[in-house]
Amino acid sequence: MTRTPFSLILALCLTPAAAVLVPAQTAVARTPDEVARYAGELLARNYPADGPGAAILVARGDTVLFRGARGEADIDADEPLRPDSVFRIASVTKQFAAAGLLTLVEAGKVDLDAPLSDILPDFPGGGGVTIRQLLNHTAGVRDYTGTPGYGELLQQDLTTAQLIDLFETAPPDFEPGASWAYSNSNYVLIGAVIEAVTGLPWHEYLDQALFEPLGMTDTGYALDPKLSARTVTGYSHDGRTVVPMHPMSMTQPHAAGALVSTVDDLFRWNRALHEGRVLKSETWAQMITPAARSLEVGTGYGFGLYNETVRHAPVLRHGGAIFGYSSSLAYAPGPDITVVVLENDDATLDEDNSNTVMRRLTAMALGEPYPAAVAVPVEPAALQAAEGVYRFDDGVRTLRVVDGALTVKRGASPAVALTPIAADDFLYADGFSRLTLERDADGAVNAIRFLPRGDGDGLVGRRIEPGSDVAISLPRAALERLAGDYASGGRRMIVFIEGEALKARMGDQEPVGLSASSPTAFDVEEADASLEFSGGDTPAAQVVTRQGGRSLVFRRVSEVQPKEVP
């Protein structure tokens, strides 16, 4: 089996620098016509008229700035998508399940901090898991979608009890409350709690408690005949060829992802939820407040909502991906902006997807659009003057001019070409992340700033003088302090010594070499990733992995003798 070295599943973490040396782009209020024009151009650029497409909506307050659709709802029938088309919304479902459960909390029928066993007494280990931990993914319950053999069951209709059977005996990823890991099983259990308390199927309770009172007539269970008949066809891709989506029973996503909706209903939902027409203010505050454990790994997850930042503005959002569909729903509470993107394919091509389109639309509505990837001319001598090695807290990056383009290489990872969008400002291929050059009083480049996703203050790397060693050699005692067995959720990483070098193995992947840039900071030699161990004289208590602007905290489980090579 071919393995990708040190492949990580990480969560967003933007680390601010100590000082802001590059001024942020000033937000300028955009007129409704400007936002609408931009949204229409983005829709046309990203979705072909004769293939799967999207419906999108952008609003400021109660005013819809843009509402449109492009692409085919059914390619064979040549039926175009419409702004009122019904889509599967996948994990955007979770915020509805969370809000439904919270209405039961407000009614005094559920206690967030009571053990799950009070309501589901037959669930193994339920005495140590709370409802709150299920909602914010700190329960440690194994995700059933990753259990062995699950793929063979995808087309089977399963009841709530049969779904719980898939994971109830699986070893937990961690002790309840000890860490954070996204798990669909948590929300199957939330659905089961709703059913046990109300005596109704989870989706029927959401109809009664949320959708009907709010007039959300196009939102509900994917298997509701009235809605399933109107749901657009979902598609997948084989390379760049559009193919039918993989079939699955929509009983299986359950309260973790089995709802369908429209851009208009999701706009209506955002207004109601965040204006206090669904929950009391103190309950809503709990829903949007990230769990402490989620903040430790950089996810900022509350109850069915992520806390993120777009162009310095806080945004509450959740995305969803399921066979044939992708979705993203965002709300910027300060400027009162709603963005909805619903797609009828699950493509993972280089083009923008529902979440990146959402970010672009949100930034535009905020008045601070992301820069376009339009290259400006830069003198070759100016590019060559930036060549060098720059040391960051999490490793080094090397700038070189290759075939007339400035490239950046992190550690031992492949170099990537950058697009110059200003004299000292360069854009990565993702269209968001940027690298800027910083100069001393004489105009010489002495540092670079990396801005993951183009937001925040970024990370600063100082230029290393010619002749300086990029990597440093550490005494064996320093390496022995770091060797050990570390875990994060269901992921395990073993750090060990081979010869005089430190290595790491993630799960069953091949070991990778680690190159030290400080006594606690290491670059992964075979991937664009780095490790940062906790300091001190005792064995390191944890190690933070960073890759692509994202991070994950692994905590020590046990020591590994330096002579052992796992």
C-alpha cells in the first residue's frame, strides 16, 4: 500500500506575530451593486453552465445583496439550477440538531452537564459522557464513518439503534473531556437523545420546534417525499469527468448530516438564530462559545458552529460535504452578514469549493476582498534580492528564483511558485495565503511574513546570514527528552531516536526524519510540516504538529526508550 509521508488531519490555527509590520488592507464599504457584480462573476468563473453548479446568497442584515444559481440540477434532463433549488446540506445539519437539543434544555427536559446514561442508559460508558461533550466534540466517541467495514453498509437503511450499534463498542478516542475530535457519532447520539426525550424521530422534532415556526418550508429530512422529489441531483468527479455520485442511504447521516435546504431558508435560519428568535441569549451564547479543548487544537468549535476569522472579522460558520454535495453557511455577527453556498457536487479539484467561495464572498461583503491572482511585473533583480533562508519559530523557509518566478520551500518540502501581486507581496496558489517581503532602513530584505489564508498578522521569519547553519545538532540527552508515544484523539505519533537522529511515525505511515532548528522546533524532512515540543528539563509533555497553516496538539502517552525503533 502506498503511503503519504506524515499526512495529517489538522484544524485551522492562525498564529499572530508579536508585531504588525505590514498594514492590513483597509476595509471599504461595498455597495450592493459591487457585491452583486462580484458574486455573479465568482459564480460564473467557478461553475460551468452545463455541469454541476451552485446556488449562492449574500446578505447584509435583512437585505439580500445577491441571490443566484448556475449549473445543472439534472445534467441528463438539462434542468438548470435555480436560486430556490433544494440541496443536501450535510454537516450544516449539526447546528440544527444542536439548536433543537438546546430548546429541550431551555424547557428543563435535558441537562447539558448530566451524564448521557441518564437518557440513554444502555450506551456503554455513557455515565462518563455529558450532553455538552457530545455537542462540542469533546466526548471521545469514535466516529462511525471511519469504523472498519463501514463502506460496505452505505446503501443500507439503518435505524437510530442500528447506527449506534456501529460504534458503541469501539474504543473511545480519548477520555471524555480530555481532548477534541470531530465525530459524527456525537450527533447521532444527540439525535437519539432528542428521540428519547420527545418520543418523536429527531427530524420530526426539528420540524415542530424549528422549521415550522420559522416558516422554513424547504428544509427538512432528506427522505421526506415532499423534499426528496425536489432535491437536485448530486454528482462526483473522476479526474475532471463528471460522474454519478456514490449512492448511500440518507438514514445514515442522521442528525449529523441528513437535512436538505435552500439558500433562502438558510438565510432565514441565520437571521432567526442570531437575532434571538430561536434560543434565549444565554443559551445562544453557550452554543457559539468554543470548547476549551477545541481552542487548544485551533478549531474554535461550539455547538454545531465553528468560530473563525475572515479578514479580521469573527465569523460563525459550518461547512458540509457528503456524496454528491457540498455546503457552507456563514454569519459575521458584527456587520450582520450572511453567506450561503450550496453545491451539487463533491469535487475536490483545484477550483474553489463551497468553503473557499464562502470566504471570498464574505470578504467582499465585509469590504475587504481577497486580492486577485493577477501578476504584476517585478524586476528579476528584485526577486533575486529576496533569495535566502528565513528562520521562523516553526522551522525555515527558503526563497529561490526558478524560471523567473520567486518560489518558497519549507523545510524539505517541494518548492512552490508565488504570484507577485505587488512589489513585495506574493500570493500562493490557493488564492488566499500570502508572503510579503520586509526591508530594513537601507531597503534590503531582512525578513518575510507568511499570512495563512491571507488573514491575521501572520508569522515572521528572519533572514539567516550567509554561512549560518539552517539545522542545528542537539545532544543525545535533548533528543531523549523528546522521544515518546504521543496521541491526539484517535491519532498516534511515536517519536524515537535512530542513530543520532530524531524520527517520527504517524500511525502506520513510514517514519520521517526530523531536522532541528531549535531544541524544541523541528522540520519534517519528507513533508511541508513541523513539530514544536514543549520545553523544560523533564520529558516533553506534548508536541504540536503544524502543516499548511494548521496545527494539532499531541499529548504524551508514554516514553519510548531511545534504543527502540518502532
